[in-house]
Amino acid sequence: MAQFGKKTFSVGKRRLAAVVLLILGLGLGVYDGAIFWNKKAPERLRLRGSLAAPYHLGLDLQGGAHLVYQADFSNIKVDSESDAMQGLRDVIERRVNAFGVGEPLVQVNRVGNYWRLIVELPGEKDVETAIKYIGQTPLLEFREPRDASTTQQILDAQKQGQDLGEDPYFLPAVLTGRYLQNAQLEFDQNTNAPYIGVAFNGDGAKLFEDLTAKYIGQPIGIFLDGQLRSAPVVQDKIVGGKAVITGQFTLDQAKSIVRDLNSGALPVPIALVSQQTVEASLGQISLLASLRAGLIGLVVVALFMILWYRLPGVLAVIALLVYTSIVLALFKFIPVTLTVAGIAGFILSIGMAVDANILIFERMKEELRSGKPLQDAMQEGFARAWTSIRDSNVSSLITSAILYWLGTSVVRGFAFTLALGIVISMFTALTVTRTLLLATLRKNGSRFLYISGFVNKSQILIPKS
């Protein structure tokens, strides 16, 4: 009797913990469904600010544009193409953000020997303007002069229809817009004609100093978007990293170039090679279909768990709802950009969360059939199932990590939501389900409610008092 009294105290604490977990799950559920809560709740209870923020939906769920640009390194010199592409990604991301697109995705991808930049603009309706805005970013280059013999060879070849794309006067650039610190509009004191003053960062200033020191008495080509704007002759080494771009600019043209240079000069020229547009209506259809699939899967799993595992199945379903509320809350809090693939990963993780509960309940059933007391059977079931749960989930996490590391954006979304769901499922299976199970213990409770499958009460061994 004393022993049972000791267990009763433990069960009392478990019941308090179970109430706390249920309240936490309910609160997170309100946060998850803020848009529905605010429609029904009184004004004073409605969520506001970040608590009412919607989920971040990807391109395939809310519509928008998927653009693929290809970089061209044929006319520029860079120490590292990978670093140059990262710089390009940063520049394009700033331009897209300045355009006002919500949650854009800009990422670098390599296909064979070609470097590509993938730009996704979720929810963007005026795609043509966005493409034009991205493409208007000027490419600034300072090119070195070729020697006279090489220039003549290229000119002779071009007369015969060869090397037509080769610049006969200047070499590919070493100093480009990636080293630009800022640009400003200036005016000639004599003619009042506008020109553009540029300043380079530390690395760019050193390159510019070396460039002017090397070619004193020779012209240096200053190009914008591949067009020669000016070719000033170097009179002396220029220290300090400042230069000017002159040309037949109108005031509006000069202002536009300065604005674009300051928002990010492209370190690498790019060309649009692919464009796909997803209508918002199609995205809405995909979203509804994904939600419907998830709901149907959840209901079918819940029915199976309740019918086969009885009371533990009911508690597992409650734990599954707590699990769902935690994961959805994390999706909003991080935030995670949800795609169809990402939702698929989340739905798959629900099934894996159920797997952990099944392992626990089956081990618990074996202990009950051997005649152990109910609480001991529960503790033993969790202890013996843990190694199987750990090993299976760790292997799944390793797979998710490989998919995230090597996959494209769509695969990464799937891998991330799957991995996040697996981690949370381990917590809910080993903490929430255990707490709820122990909270249901009572003196002389029916052991039949805790045994799964088709079994007669006569098959259940009753432990000796």
C-alpha cells in the first residue's frame, strides 16, 4: 500500500505536467491558427503584431516567378568564380529587396561548367518589370589595354570573320564593380556636363593603383554594361581608389547609373536563360490540396491508433496534436518558407512520430502480457523502445542532412521540414506521450485498456499483490 502511495504522488506530478503540456499545446495551436482565431475571438483576445503573422509560403503555393540567370566569365578575370557568384548573389538580393518582393529567394547553382543564379519572386505579379529592374543593374569594368601587335592580329582576324566577339583593344577586366564602394553624381566645372565619380574599397583601391602604375601613358577602358564609356590615358599612378566615368550622359542617365551602381554593381555579367511563372490561383490549388492530404492522413492515422491501441492510442493522438502545434509554431517563428515539398516532409514526419509511439506501445504490451505491474510495464516499454527509436531517427536525420547539403532549393525544403519534424517527434514521443500515459494511472485500473490488438482479457496476466 505504501508503495502504491508513493506512486500516487508521482502520478499526481505527472498529471500536473500533463495539464501544463496540454495548455502549452493549446496556446501554440492558437498561435498556429492566428488567422482563424482572430476571426472568432473577441477584440480584446485577438492576436496582434508578430503573433498574428502569417506563414511564409513559397513560390509554388502563392504564385510568382522563377528566374534562372547564367553568368558569363569569358570577358572578366576573377580569382575565384565561386566567390564572384556569391558577390553576385548578394547584389541581386539587394536589388530584389529594393524592388519590394516579399520573401525572395536568390541562390547560386552550378550545372557542369556553368554558373547559374536562381531568383524566385513569390507573389510577384508584375514579373516583366521585376526582370527589367534586375537586368538594368550596370556592370562596371576597368579593362587593361592590349599591346599593339595583339590588337592588329585580332583586327585582321575579324576582317576575315573570325574572333568577332573579341575586344581588339582591351583585355578582360581585373577591376570590376565588385570592388565598388560608392558612386556619386558630379559636374564638370567648365561645361557643367554630368559625370560619375566612383570610389573603390580597400582591395579595389590597391588594384586601381597597380593598374594605373602599370599602364602610365596608355588608355584604360572604362565599360558600363559591356559598352566603352571612356578610355582616359593614365598620366600618373593614382592613389586613393577614386576615378571618374565621363561620356555623353544626360542628367537623368547619370542619375540612373549612380543609383544602380550604389545599389550594387554586378561583379559578373548575367543573362536570363529561363523564366517560369506560377499563377496565384494554381498556387492556391496546390496549397489546398496539400492541406487536404495532410488532414486526411492525420485522421486516418488517428483512427488506426485509437482502434488498435485503445487508451494509449488516444493519448498518442493527443501527443500528435501537440507535436503538430509545436512544429507549425516553429515554421512561423524561424520562419520557414513552406513549399509543396516542405509540406510533404512535414506530413512524412507525422508518420515517423507515430512510428515511435507504436514501438513504445508494442514493447509495453509485451511487458503487460508477462505480468508486470502497469507502471513498470510503461517504464520498461519506453526504456526498451528507446534504442530502436534513436537509431531509426538518427539514420533519417543523416539522410535529411545529405539531402539538404547536396539538394536544390525544393529538396532542401523537404529535408529541412523532415529533419525538424523528426527532432520534435522524438521529444513528443518520449516526453509528452510518457507524461500523458503515467498521468492516466490509477489504482486497480483496467490493464485491458493499455494492451493493443485483438486480445482476450483472459490472456492478460494480473501481477501478484
